[in-house]
Amino acid sequence: MFKRKQNADPSVLTDMMKKQQRYEALVRALHADIYRYAYWLIGNKAIAEDVVQETFLRAWKSLDSLNDEKAAKSWLITILRRENARRFERKQFDLVDIDDVHVEDSAATLEQTYMQEEVQRHMANLELEYREPLMLQIIFGYSGEEIAEQLSLNKNTVNTRLFRARSQLKDALEKPAVRGQMNG
Amino acid sequence: MDELEFRRRVYANPDDTSHDIGSAAKSDPNKQQFLSETRALNEQLKTAANIPVPDNLADKLIWQSALRDHAQQKQRARWHIAMAASVAFAVGLTFALWTPSKIDLGHAALAHMDHAEIEMQFAASPVSLELVNAKLESMGAELTQHIGNVYVANYCQLDNYKALHLIVDTEQGPVSLFVMPHEADATLPYRFSDDRYVGKGFSTQRASVMLVGDKDSDLHAISGKVRESLI
């Protein structure tokens, strides 16, 4: 019994180190996409960052429940969505205006930047039910099946929503009377 | 593949590289154009979605887990310290409450020894075992056998306890035996002394006992007898 106890300590330490390494790898690989997804879900950079922190804190606490690294992405997205939902349970938030996001790309011309902001504005204005599957596809490269699984939706529903999301965006980007000219 | 189905599938996933999408596009310039346009739009969306991530977000996320672990460990340590402090406090309090009364009961016995000397002067003949036991009865105790000549058997008050004070003649000289009810156990001193007397306390089956003898006397023999005889 004593022997086992003596052996236990180093292995606990190793477990802790392994957990830390695993967590770090997870953060490095996925934090950017998770943050972007949070932003497009929430529409506010500061809140998105808070929710991402909460998400990774939860992930850290329950890292042992993640058995397969391949499932990490969808696991984190699930936690993030839950954390975001909790935000509304805790407190009824005022509707948050989507921030103006400036893509810091010095090489981009003014026109390109302007165009990009247009696209962002329209993406942000999509209904959540369209925006969310679209972002899963764009940010994470999810297939229709994967999105359906992640959002607990029927695959046909997902495809319909993706279809509508793009068609709405296309319409919105083509329509604007003044700015639309630039699409020419 | 008809036009509508084609558009649905391309809109649902512009990056769909399925063979049937490809061949449908090849065979129809309109479809090809739609596919190209939609893919271009999709690239635009991807670029637009690719918003900048806050500096050091990854480090922050890694730090927060480390900090949390540290905080938990600290909390655990704090908990232990709190426990240790509580125990230390309880021990200290016990000593503070206990020790003085221990001293008091021993002191009370020692103080009573002054009376004992006076009482001894009036003691003419030994008190019978029957009389001693009659008095011990009120303490719930009993002497089963002779422990030596008892010259004095008087009730007295030691600290908060009623005691029967016996003065027993021994080889070491007169020894005072204070018999008290068991309630006195909690504050019974194990050994006590002053410049004239030494004393020891112990507990028997039904009573608490203190023996007090002259400074140089050995209480070993009489305490053995008392242990054997007093129940």
C-alpha cells in the first residue's frame, strides 16, 4: 500500500504535465477559430473574448472527458455555444450592435477594405439560424453532416439554411444602390 | 442534374468537389458561371470572417488555466492552514481552560494540607473502615480493604468539588488521600507539588483520587494500595 502511494505522486505530476501540454496544444490549434466563431455568434469582440475564456476554462476543467483529439473542435464549439447560452440565462442582454471590424491588412486597398466591411456587415446581419451554420462551414470547414450534428439539426435543414444564407448575402451585396457599383 | 438542384448544392457548399457537380458545370456554361461566382463569393466570405484575433489570446487562455490551478492549490493550502489554525486554537483554548484548573485542584489539595496538620493533632484513634466507607458512600466509592490506619476522615471542598479527606498513616509518614467524584477527573492533575508537599492524581473505578505526602515521601506504595482497594 505504501509502495503504491510512493509511486502515485510522480505519476500524478506527469498526469498534470500531460494535461497541461494537451491543453496548450488545444489552445494553440483552435483558439483563433473558436474566437472568430464566438465573434460571429455574439457580434461583440469583448464579449466574444470573455466567452472564449469561459469556454477554455471549462475545457480545462473537463479535459479528461475529451477522449479523442479529433473531436476537440466540436467539443469546444459545444462548450462555447453553451457558455453563450448561459450568458443569456444569467442576464437579459441588450441586443449588441455588431462591432465594426477592421481587417488589418495593410496591403488591401481602401476599396478592398470597404468591400470587406460591406461583406462583414451583411454577414453580421444574417439571422442567427443562417449565420451559425454558415460560420461553421466557413471557419471550420464543416460539412453539412457535421453542421447538422453540431447543431442537432436535420441535414436538409442545414443545407437549406446554408443555401438561404448565401443567397441572402449575394442579394444584399448586389443590391445596394450606391456601393453595389463596385461589385461590377 | 437540374438547375435548381445544382444551385442548391453549390449554395449549400461551394467547395463541394463532387464529381457530379464538376461534370454538371462542365456541360453547362451557366452552371459553370454560377459555380465560379459562388466560389468567389465564398472566398470573400472566408476572408471577411477571418477577423483579427486579440494579441496574446492563446497565452491568456493558457495562463488562466495555470492560474486557476495555482489558485486551487492555494485555496487547498489555505484550507489546510485554516484547519491547522483551528486545531492550534482549540488546543490553546483547552490548555488555557484546563491547565489553571488542574493547578487549582492540586493547589486546593496543597492548601488544604495546612488544615490537615491541625486535624491530625486532634486525631486520637484510627477511624474504622466502616466509618470511612460510610463517608465514602456519598462519593459512590468504597474501600474493599484496609490501606493503613486512617486518622482523619473529613469532608472538605476542593475547588468546585466535594471531597473526602482521609489521612492515612504509611511507612512514609501521614499521607492525605482526597477522594472525589469522577466529575473531577477532567481537571485532575497528574502530579503537583509545592515546597512542602508532593501530590499525584489518578482515577479509580468510581472516584477521582489525589494523594499528597511530604515533599520527600514516596507515594508509590500507598497509591498502589489505593488503586487495589478503592473502587
